[in-house]
Amino acid sequence: MDADGQRSLEMVLGSQDAAEAEGLCRDLALHDWLLTTVNAALDAAHTAPPGAVPRAARLRPVVEHLSRLWKPGARVAPAMLTAWEQLERRPGFTRQWQSSIAAARDLLAVATFELLHSPRPAGAHVRNSGA
């Protein structure tokens, strides 16, 4: 990762490895996007001004939709998996992902607790769906 936060990967390949390397790069780009997107949602939830979109609304898509998409190397040729292994050692992509998802779930739990225990205006009722 360079000073601007740009991630890059340098590989030395033979001509027969180009297609496999492209698959690795696509997989790496997807996982980089997932990690960046989740961290942006966490930052937005932490820094939201009062009266803005509630934390729960910001974090729900992370937990419901993005959390299950982390599958590094699932579509990478076996010859390229050593590159993923290097990324798992340093910078530890999966450790970063697990930490970010845990933080999102924790913030969502706190936000839910706050909503359940916030004072309601007089006459306000909680709807029960009957389910």
C-alpha cells in the first residue's frame, strides 16, 4: 500500500500465467473493494452527526449483504493461491475483514439497544407484526 492508500501487487510471470494472474487481480480487487466499503460504512456510522441517518440504517447492508461475500481465493487458480497466502500474512486481509465485520455487528447491536431504550413521544406505540 502506498502513501495515498493505493494497493498494488507486483508479480513476475511467464506468458502462460497471464490469465491466472488476471483472475487473482480480479479477486484481489473485489476483496479490496469489500474491505474499503465496509470500513467506509463504519467511518460514516462513527462520525454521523446527530439527526443524520441512524447507525442501524448505515450498518444493516454491511451485515445483511456484504458480510457473507468474503471468500478470498475462491475463484483463483491454484498456482496463484500463494499470492493470497502472502496477503493473509501481511497485511492480513482476512483479519482486517473479521475485525471490521465484528465492529459493524457491535455498532449495530449498540444502535439497536439505543433505539429500543430511547424515550418515545407520548402516544407513540411500538407496532407488533403479530409474528
